[in-house]
Amino acid sequence: MSDSIGFQPAAVQLCYENVNGSCIQTPYSPVLQVILYMAFGTGVVLAVLGNLLVMISILHFRQLHSPANFLIASLACADFLVGATVMPFSMVRSVESCWYFGNSYCKLHTTFDVAFCYTSLLHLCFISIDRYIAVTDPLTYPTKFTFSVSGLCIALSWTITMTYSGSVFYTGVNADGLEELVSALTCVGGCQIAVNQNWVLIDFLLFFIPSLIMIILYSKIFLVAKVQARKIENTGSTGDSSDSYKARVSKRERKAAKTLGIAVIAFMISWLPYSLDTLIDAFLGFITPAYVYEICCWFAYYNSAVNPLIYGFFYPWFRKAIKLIVTGKVLEHGSSTMSLFSEQE
């Protein structure tokens, strides 16, 4: 009797009181909860509203209708969906340490999480190919990267990633050989998906290989851009009109490549800690503390909020488009034909 009284876990909180098999809740203090909700909530708002503005800008203004920009709009769609379907639910799970949205959405949430991540990665990879062609051969680029090619890249990015993610998590192959771990993790109010070493390694390669391709392409892009800039400086203002036009085109494509290169770097910095953590964790017996995993997750999630900020900082046309959207001028008749570019762009 004394043992049962002395060691009664009175302080233990459950995700679902009076439910057998409920997960144990380990909540933060009220003050820290408010701080975390504000920090995570800011990321959600930026991801949803920021990417929505990117999509509206590109789809509404005809001047922005180009194969490359449609790729950017589709990338923004993936980031928007992370902000709308993944981050809010992860926010509650991270702060409350419980999953209140059912087992069905737990699996769908994980599927969306992985799929939209790889969708963004494939988009960035295709964009790097697009930028490489644009910078190395700007005059014939429009005939090489057409709307059809852009549409094919978009279709492949979404189809491959959704099929891969859905098939892995809905067939359960991700947990083969981890039956004991899955049994230990299973409780009411939990949403922890176990992934075995084979699939963790595949996931890492799916992250590493496109990232390596992008690093190689952008390295070549900046080398070519440096040579082009030096040629233009040497030519000066003595060239004819065709040289002047080629110089303006080259400058514009180099600027776009620089901006999108920064977006690629931001993506890799954001997702590398999570990718390395999951890879190492799978081979060391899943020993990563929960808070370390959460930090890596949210570092990756915040990438979906970063891209619109990059566009806003480097693209004057995006800032002008936002102003037109926010002030309601986008609703005026003929607003889709407004010019968003200055003479220097």
C-alpha cells in the first residue's frame, strides 16, 4: 500500500484522460507554450500568405507568364501546402506533445510532409537546369525551355513525389523490421512514423543527389556569369544594338540565377540537419531526443516561409505585385496587363 501511494504517478498527464493506452503528455510551461505558438504560428502565416502572394502574382499578371515563372509558382504551391496542411498540425503536436487529429490524418500528414518536401526539391532541381540553359545560352533559351517543357517538369515533380510518398507510407514498407519499435510507439494521441534503415538511406539519397546536381549546375552558372560580366565590361558602350540587347538579357538571367541560387542554398541549409539527423538516428537505434528532432523539423518547415521573403528582397516586380494585390488594384479591369518591370530590369 505504501509503495502504491509513494510511487503513484500523480504528476503524469495523458493526452486523453480516461482512455486506455493514451500517450503520456509532456507539455511545456504556459509561458513557453505561448512563445512556441507565436514562433511556429508566424512561420505558418508566412508560408501560407507569402506563397499565396507568389502564386497570385505570377498567375494574374500576364507579364509574368513565362515557363520559368510557372515553375516558381508551382514551387510556391508546394510551400503553400506545407504551410496549410502540414505545419499547423505539427505545431500543435510540437507544443502539446500530443496528436489530436486521428490516425488516418497522421499517416496522410506524414505523406504530405515527405511529398511536398521532395516536390520542392525537384522543382528547385528543374529550375537550376532552366537557369543553366538561360545563362549559358540566353538568346536560344526561349526555344529550348518552352511552356510544354515547364509543364512536363511540373507534372513529373508532383506525380513522382506523391506516388513515392503515398506508396511508402500506405503500404507500410517503411516500418518493415521495426515491428517492436512500432508497437512501443503506438498509443492513443501519438503520431510517430517509424522508418527503417533502407528507406532512410533511400530518402537521404533522394535529397543528396538532386542537391549535388544543383550545386554543380549553380557552380557552372556563376563561373559562366563571371566570364560574361567581364566581357560586357570590356566591351563597354562601343557595341552595337544587338550586343547591347544581349548584354541586358545576360544581366537579367544572371540576376534571376543569383536569386534562385540563394533559394537553393536556403533549402539545403534548412533540410540538411533534418536529413542527417534521420539518417544517423536510424543507424544508431533512434536515440535522438524528441526536442532535437522537433528543432530539425521546424528548421526544415521554415524553408517554406523563406522563399517568398527571398523573392520580395531580390525581385522588384514581386514587391510591386504585392502592393497592387494588397491595395486591391489587382481587382480593377485590365490589371493583369499592368507593367511590373522598370527600364533597368
